[in-house]
Amino acid sequence: MIREFKGKRPKISNAIVDELAILIGNVIIKDGANIWPHAMLRADEEEIIIEENVAILEKAFIEAPKKVVIGKNSVISHGAIIHGATIGENVLIGIGAIVLEVNVGKNSIIAAGSVVTKDIEENSFVAGVPAKKLRGIKEEEIKKIKEIVEELKEKARYLKMG
């Protein structure tokens, strides 16, 4: 469902947005992105920019009390909440994680169920409540994130509506 808010309407490039996803207001979705059923992106205050090849999975919620950018080749997993945050390239936000008004550096993984309240430096694996850096990221993990993005992009083609 695409909804205008205060004269701002979502802009979707060559991306796949499931008909059960909800996009409200100043949302910009770039090429290759895929938005799955029941995801909600609400930009009623600032803008949300979804860069190329981003996957936003079922029941993820992204809100923009300040500008939100989700970097290229990133995955926002099932039920994750992004509130006014900037997410770098090649980032995996785990199932049910909450990211609150911070910057998450590129090539990072936020473990499922984590609550992120402080900026995360590049190449970090973080977990916990509140989330803390446990270690750096391995090259294989960055490669795996990119593989997941490509798999989701391929699967999303089955979502495509007429």
C-alpha cells in the first residue's frame, strides 16, 4: 500500500514492493531493492532512503523522526525496527533487532534481538541489550551478506505484482 502524507508520496525505482507492504510519505526506494509483506516504512517527518539491492523483510518497521538511510546490499530482517538510524552498506540487521537513532558502519552484523543505542563502527559484530561489539567481521561474513542479498533479490521476483 502506497500512501501520500502531507504532499509527499513514496518514489519507487526498479524495485519490488509487495502489495501488503506499507509505504507512507517521503520514502525513496532505489533499484534492486525488495520490500516484503507487512513491512512498514513511515516517513511522516523526514525521509527514508532505501539504497540499491536492500532487502526489507516481513514485519520490519522503519520510521524517520530524522533522516534514515539504508545502505546498499543490506538486509533488515523480520521484525527489526529502525528508528531514525543510518545503516551502512553490506549490513545485516538480525531478526527482531532494534536500532535507535544511531549510525551503523558498513560491513557489520547486528545479532537478532539486539538493541542498538550507540553508534557502531565499521566491520563490527554486535549483540546484546544494550548491544556491544563482540568482535570484528570476517571477509567470509561480508561475502555471505552479499549472497543473502542476491538470494532475496531472486526470491522477491515471485512477489512482483502486475
